[in-house]
Amino acid sequence: MNGAQDEDTTRQKPRSRTASRVAVVQALFQIEQGGDAPETVIAQFVRHRLSTAPGTAEYEDGQVPQADVQLFEQVIRAAVARQEQVDALIVDLLPPTWPVARLDPVLRAVLRAAGAELAAVEGVPTRVILNEYLDIAHGFFSGDEPKMVNGVLDAMARRLREAPAAPVPETDEA
């Protein structure tokens, strides 16, 4: 088998962490639009929308097939806990004419989820997070929104993930 065939096979396998991130965006949207309590929405998703068994659900049915429930819960809770911090960062990265409230609610949910994951979830490479949420943005939007998501997330990742250079200790050598 050549590399191209291997790559195609890999893409057909379920991506449980991607499914979880899609569910996070949907849940954040529901929390904001419905004014629902985050823990209530988490419980609803875990009970009724997240499916962990292969072949038991389809996105078209409002289900999120083969989701990683632990990642879903971790990112949702981080997004809720860090919403002020992430929103402040988004405001800082967007032009002054585009306040967070002016963004499409789904776009806001994508940026908040990605920002929270960048800030709070360790062990996941930055590029993976950026690529996943960019793919999600492409799934929801066909215009310029994914380009904007790409730019904002790239800048957000630099601020949240790249550690500042360690200060060089001063010496008193004369």
C-alpha cells in the first residue's frame, strides 16, 4: 500500500476528539442562546447527544457520533470558567469595530472553545487544536469566517501557549 492510500484510510476512521470539539461548540452555543446552566447542558449532551458506540448516531440526527466525553466535559468547563479571559483576548485581537457581541454566535462559540482549550488543556499540541477548530469553522461557514478564525486562533495560540522568554539574570560584575 502506498502512502496516499494509507492517508485516505486514516481519514475515514472516526475522530472522537474532533466530534467532542464539535459538541463543545454546539453546547456553548446552546448555553449562550438558551441561557441554560452549563452543567445542565453538559448533562443533556452526555445523556442524549454524545454517542460513543460506532455506527449508533449521525450528525444529521442531532447526535455527535463517537465523541470523547472526557474531552467534551473538560473543554466546556474550561470555556465557561475562562470566558472572561478568552473574550478579553478576542477583543484585543479583533478590530475595535468588531466587539465580541457583534460576532456570529457560532463563531463566538468556536473562538471561545479553542481559546479555552489552548489555555486550559495540556498535552494537546497547539497545531492540533488550531487545525481542529479551523476544520469546525469550515463546517459551519463557507465565507471569510474560517480565514478570520485562522488569524485570531493563530494570534491567540501565540499569546496563550508560547511561554515568554526567561529573563536573563543580571550580574554585578564590574
